[in-house]
Amino acid sequence: MLKCSQVADDGPHGQPTVVRCGKGDATARANREAARKNPDTKEIIMPEMAAGKENYMPQYAILRFAKMKGVSGALESHHERTKEKYASNPDIDTAKSKNNFHIVKPATSYKRESDGRIGMAGCKTRKDSVRFVDTMITASPGFFKGKKQAEVKAFFERATEFMSSKVGKDNIFTAVVHMDEKTPHMHLCFTPITEDGRLTAKEVIGDRNRLTQWQDDYFAYMVKIR
């Protein structure tokens, strides 16, 4: 069972901002300790962890956003597994790549996918505009242990439904699940276009306060997955 959720975005100095859910006095103490160790990180621990239960292993549903101002061929090649070898990532077992699958499959290149949506919406752009957001979705390794592929697929299908409800189904141009690394995970890419046709990752994803809301919403949506 998923115990909590995590939402991350790039924070100051390239450090991730992490938010985990929980409440209670023990949690507050844990939060203060985490803040003391790293002021750029917010960490909230579930009450079950703080209660000191032995062998308790929390399981997190994880979202990580990376804002992309251009399309990297290396990123697309990694996500879509277009190469035979990946020297930069030794965790990839290409013998298992046949088990990877798409929830949303791109019809063309990432650049054409993102540019096409931006053009169709008539968005105004700048040189430093975020063209798309690369979202990494996964969970703690223990969550997937012993699960059949159909169960793993159901988890990522539900995560895709959640993202569709938040960023718009038509803005998502790829959602590919990697089963060939240590922990199953999905890369979901979307153009951050608002309902009124503006290209603005800042508004779609939001600030740190909005990330907390993302965390709450994601946890509420995903916690039903066993």
C-alpha cells in the first residue's frame, strides 16, 4: 500500500524540493530536523515512521518535474530506447527493454509533438520559454515487489489519468514505462499550455505552495492502488 506521496521540482542551486505528507507532533519534529539539515528541502514523515515501528518501510508515490526549454535528442533517445547501448546509464538492461510499454505513444519526434501543440494553440513564446515538462513517475522499489506486469501497468495508467486531469490529456504527447531498470518508472512529457492557450509552466506546475497541493492531490488519487 502506498503510504505517502512525494512531489519534487528543481529548487535553488539545483537542489530538489521534496514534500512528503504526514501530520502530528512527531512529524513536526522530523520536519524541523530535515529543515535544519537542508534548508532547500522540506520533508514530512508519516506518523507510522515517526512512531518508531521496527522494520517499517514507507512506500512513496513519486512525481518529479523537469522543465525543458528545448528538445534534447539524448533525452528522447533515452525515453524511447532508440539506441542499442546506453553507456551513460549502466542500470539499463537492454535484454529487458522489450518489456517497456507506452501508455501514450508519440506519433512523431518530441520536437514536432511539442511545437505542433504550441502552434495549434497559438501560444506566444520567448527564447527561454519552457517548451515541455518531463515528468518522472514511480514509487518505492518495495511497492513493485511481487507485482505482475498487469498490476504495474494499472499503477501507471492511473498516474496518467491523474496527470491528464491536471495538465490536460491533449497536452501529453508521451508516457512510456521503463521496465528495464532497477525500479519501474514512467517518463510522461507534456506541453504546459493553459486552457486559454498560454504556454506557461510556471502557472501549470506552480510554486512550492502549489507543489504541496500537487502532493496532496496525487496521494489522494494514487493511494487506492495496492
